[in-house]
Amino acid sequence: MTVKTFSINPEKTAYVKAFLPDVIPGIEFTENRPSVVIFPGGGYEHCSEREQEPIAFQYLAAGYAAFVVTYSVNAPFPTSLMDAAYTFYKIRMRAEEFHIDPQKIAVLGCSSGGHLAGCLATMWSDNQVVKTIGCEPEDLRPDAAVLCYPVISGVTSPHVGSFKILLGDDASRSDLSRLSLENRVTPKTPPIFIWHTANDESVSAHNSLVMAKACISNRVPVELHMFDEGPHGISVADKMSARNDSDINKAIHRWVKLSVEFLNKYMNV
């Protein structure tokens, strides 16, 4: 496997770490792999390390290439979205170099990173984003999305801290609604896999419910898993990411396999 790191912005405060499995002679799949672009959480204040390599390694084991994005934090909207869009575009444009299929690239995000991944999944055709990146809208459309205990809504059980960073202390309801992803879903939104724990005390599970409802209303393929209990930020729920014993949960760890099956189905892997 090759590991590469490249910067997103001139200040080199945002960057991508690419985990690229080797091409195995005679095995066609390894010449053109599916891939996942991972956005860790952290309330838009930092990028949690527990939601980086532990998640990447799970998808590597499933045959995917993985790209972990350390995006701009403590910055107003749309700074982090532009990081995400630029990263996704560059990965797709360099698909041949990375031995990945340019039409089988998913995004994955946890918590606030789930909001960022969801922004890309629902705002890929936004005129401001497309004009800034300098590409065609379809170049920015993920082929699927995985949202892990995501921040979704600024109006329904919102994670206040995330939206304060994005919009400031005096954001209007109109601005909050504009960044509420349940309002940005359209029939052209890619298939979305969502999971949450029902007793999440940091980001209410209502966020995942409103997102799933929006997908259903727009006939977007969606799979939602609501686990009965587990702390926020549980990541892959095994010893690779556990802060303590309560973060190790075999039932919740199943989300990895379930999400891979979902991606394989909708990206025709």
C-alpha cells in the first residue's frame, strides 16, 4: 500500500491523506478500485483522529481506497465546503493515477463531518461551489454518501455549536434553514446510508430521522440504522477507536459491513 499526503490550500492547514492499496497483477479489480473520501467530525472546531485511520482501515479491508480529509475548521461557511469540493474534484480528476474508478467515489462523514459530507452530497450543483472550483457540476457529485451520527439540521434539534461556527452567533432562521441538509435534498441527491444511536446526547438522532424523511420524499435511495444506545463519536466501535470500554460495541460495529454492502450495491462494485 502507498500512503500519500497532499495539501488542499496554500496555507497547508488543510490536507488529504490517501491510502492507496497496491495493484495486484492479474486482478482487474485492483486496477480500478472503488474509494471513499472521509470527513472526520469535531464540531467544526477540530478533526477527530478517532474518525480518520480507524475508519479508513475498515474500508481498505473491503477493497476500497481511502482518502482522509483534514479540512479547515473554526471557519465560516462555505470555507470547509470549498475544501471538500476541491478535494473531491482533485481525487476524481486523478483517478487514473490513484487506480480508482472515477464513477465509484463515495463520501463519508461523522458528526459535523457528516454535515460536510452531506453538504457535498446535496450542494454539488450549487452555482457558487461550481464556479469557485471551476468545473462541471457532475464532477462534484459523489456516487453515494455514508453519514455517521451526522449533524443535519439547524432548525430541528440542532447541534448549536456547529452552526455557530458556520454562521456566527446571530444567524437568522433563514440562514439556518439554508444549511439544514433536509432542505437541500433533491431527486438528484446520491444514495445515502445513515446511522445513529437513539440516545446520542451530543447530536440528536432527530437529525438522521429528518434526513431520511427528506430522502424518502425525494425518492432518493436511503438506508437508516438506528441503534438503541451508544455514546456520540463512537466511530467504528472497536478497540481501534475506543476511548473506553463503553465505546466497544459489536452491535454498532456492524454499521461498517452494512455500509459497505450499501455502497457496493449502489455503486455497482
